[in-house]
Amino acid sequence: MSVRMSVLAMLAQQPSYGYLLRAEFDRRTGAPKPLNVGQVYKVLEMLERDGFVTRSEQTDADGHVFYEASAAGRVEVERWLSTPEQADAPARSDLAVKVAIASTLPGVDIERMLALQRQAAIERLQQLTRATAPDGAGLGPQLAGDAIIFEAETEVRWLDHVAERIRAARAAGTPLDVPFDTEPPKRGRPRMASKETS
């Protein structure tokens, strides 16, 4: 959704074409991985289909087809900019699932696994910090870079939290291993208790 609305917002500023929109998106967000230009053209097709942009009949000297935000597109941009983003219900994080399962398996050195993951997270954080947009890059890329760094810092904090919880569980004598439940899971609807008639 953010790429779609970002493209529409830039078109509300001025008419443009796909490749230039891709370059503007990357420049404004400091995207560490360039946006795929094919994705931009797909977004433009959908925006046109939905009536949010119009395609120019004319092309420039290089053959670029320009798109412009329609009145409905400008209203949609205003709605997007004035509506707070709702955090999506978190999908299952691969890392969280891996740690949760590993912590319940017998014979797994969970502390070693966490230490390796933490080291990788710190290395990623250091890389991100070095790759942060320079001061002259503009505020947009700096803010986007900050968000990525904060996310990496959060992973390190979470791994430290997990390690502490495991230490506390071991200190309390709480077994970490979870044996398989041999009772088959119940299937279907629960049976209703029959009413006794008198």
C-alpha cells in the first residue's frame, strides 16, 4: 500500500512517468534496495484502472508516457496523509517462531542459538548504521534509515529479553522441553449436552 500511495502522492505534486517515479521514490525514501520499475508500472496501471490517475495521450521526446493524479486521486492522497497508519496484526515472525520452537526441543543449545542470532543482529545493525544516509541526503532518506535501524535495535533487545527469560526459567527449575501431547486433538464441533425431558 505504501508504494501505491507514495506514487499517487508524487503524481499529485506533478505529472511524471514510471522510471522517474521510481528514481524519486528511491531518492525521497533512501531505499536501501531500489524499487523495481516494473512494480511502479503495475501500480500505475492499477491507479489508472481505479480512476486515481490519468494517462497522457502525448509522450515526451524520449517516448515517456506521463501520468497525472485525477481529482479522485488527489482526494485519496489527502485521505491517506490525514489517516493514521494502523499497525498490521504482526504476522508470525520467522525468528520468533524459530526461537519459540527451539526453546521447547530437547537437546537444542538455545543459548548458543540466541548468541549467534544476536551477533548477526548486531553485525546487521552496524552495517545499517554505517550505511545510513549522509546528512546531505535529505530528511526523507534519514527518517527511513532511522526506522530500519530502530527495527534492528529492537531485534537485539528482544533477543536479550529472550535470553533473560530462559535464564530465569532455568534458575527456577522450569523445564524448557515440551513433550509431544499423545492425546489426539479434538476435531469438529463440541457436542451439545442433550436436554433431559421430564
